[in-house]
Amino acid sequence: MAQYKSALDTDLIVDAVVGTGFTPPLKGMALAALEWIQGNPAPVLAIDLPSGWPADSFKASLDTSVFPADGVITFTAPKPAHVFGQLTRRWDQPIVIAPIGSPDVAIVSELQLTWAGSAHALTEQARPADSNKGKFGHVLVIGGSVGKSGAPAMTSLTAMRAGAGLVTAAVPAPVLPQVSAYAPELMTWPIPANSAGQIASKGLTPELFESLTTGKTVIAVGPGLGQGPGVVKLLTSVFAETKIPVVIDADALNTLAANPQLRAKLGKLGKEGRTLVLTPHPGRWRGWLARLSRRSRRTGCKLRAASPEKWRHTGAERLAYLDRAPDGSVAVNTTGNPAMAKGGSGDMLTGLIAACWRSIK
């Protein structure tokens, strides 16, 4: 190969060595070409996929040889590898889907996958000139405990900044001063607390709960909540005494995972068509959802649960399972970046989902 090294004295290398239908590993001339360009400073543009990547892979990275890429361009529609794989050297380098005039009827995904980059338009919807706060929903955030006041505060702030007309944070009374100090426009509601600074089961009366939920359009429950007995009573009330959509996060999920009776109630609501959004992070994903549905397996990116309902799931592994999609379609969130891997990102996700419910319901 030494006699051809001068050919790499170029401004751009276009990788079109292998294409769709390739099965790893690279070998022969393809592997030799990879070895030839390694260490070359010129940027690499991959056509369709970096050579070495299987198109139907759901993996973020491969343990086999693959061409480097500083940009990827494919055509008509993405393949699973475009959505899930780290195809470029850096996470912020472009992956472009270029239209070439293919008719929509010719683009069919047997995996029922759509990627949600275009859903950014949800946050950019024009508001009428006669808008007022009453037209954009009232989010109720229930969470917090002593030592975890920041979680419901971040959820509430995100809901406000994402466009909710009104936001009320219902938190244990001892942490209400900290939460209310985050933003003057945030409304708050004190909930009786036990000696540990968590929601007290005895203080959460039916009358208090009815007053708390009246006029609300979506509930976000769980951030910083703790897992005391009051949380079980709270979730029982949320499931049995309201009909509005619920975003379930953090300690509300942990409580569900540990309580078979609550899981049974949740499953019943799913069958009845109640709108439920569950947001487990990857650390909770496999064990938690397996317990929730009693039996689960993954085929490709699709969840198969023992129960017939489809679960809406966002956050963990960037998947969203649509509870109302009778065909089991899956939307993949391709936004975000590794800098979001820190405490608090999930709390903000919960607030964002709750605020945007007016756009996606």
C-alpha cells in the first residue's frame, strides 16, 4: 500500500466501501482499505453508513473493525444504525438523511420505527394572539422530601419554561420554602409530612387530594418523593381518584416496582385507555419494567409485555412506547448528548413531557 499513500493527500475521504446488506466483520480488501486510511488527518464522509456498520444494528458501538466517520449521509429514511449507533468520531458530527424523491408509500418500516427529531416542532407551535395562561394547561408536580427539594423544583421550572400555562408544585410542608424560592411564578401547595420529611399517609385525606387535583390537566409525580408509606397512598389516589394524564417518574416508579397491588392497578388503567407516561432511566430499565409487566423481552427495539397494553416509555435508551398506538409503533428520541448524563436531567424530562402534553395528547 505504500505506493498509494500519496492518494490520501486530500481534503476529504469518501467512504463507500461496503453498503446496505453488509454483515461484519470487514475482511479482505475492505479491511485493507481501513488499515490504509487509519491515522490520516483528512475528514471522512461515509455514504449510507461507515463501512463496517450493519444497517439493522441497535448497538451504540461495535467490537469489530469499522471505518471512522466525521459525517454520514444516507438517503430517503434512516436505518436503525443511524438512530442508535455512535457512527461519527464525535457525538456532535452530522448524520444527514437526504431526500431523493422517493414516494412516501414506498417508505415502510417493518420495525414501525420513527425518529423524533422532527418533534422539535412541538415546542415551536405558534400561539394565537389572544392567548392566555388558561389555554396552555395546568401541570401539577407532586414530589420532594427533606434532602430532595431540588428534584420537584427542577421539574416545575422545566414545565414552566416548556410552555405550561400554570404549574403547581405540591411538596411536603418542610421543603416548601426551598421549592417556592426557585421562581416567583411557581405556585406551591404544602402536603403534610412525616418525621422523615416525606409525604405522610395520614395527612393525605380525600378532601385534600380533591382540592389539590381540581383544575389540573396533567400530573407529574415522583421526583424526589421518597418511598415511604405515604407514597403508596398517594399513587393509589392518583390512579383511582383522577382521570387526567399522569407522568410517573423516579421514586413513584420505585414504589410501583416494589408494590404488586399498585402494579395491578396501573395495568388496569392501561387497559382502560388511561394516559400514562413512564420514565425509567437505563439503570432501572430491565429489572424494573420486567417486574412491572411481569414478563418482558426485547426483540430489536420493541417491548413485548405480557399485558396487552402498550406502555409509553421515554428516557431509557431513548425509546418511547406509545400507549395509544394499536400497531405498537415506536418513536425514538435522537436529541440530547452525553453532557446530559447527570442528576437532574430526568427531573427536567418529566417537566418537559408534562408541559408538552397539550401538544402531543
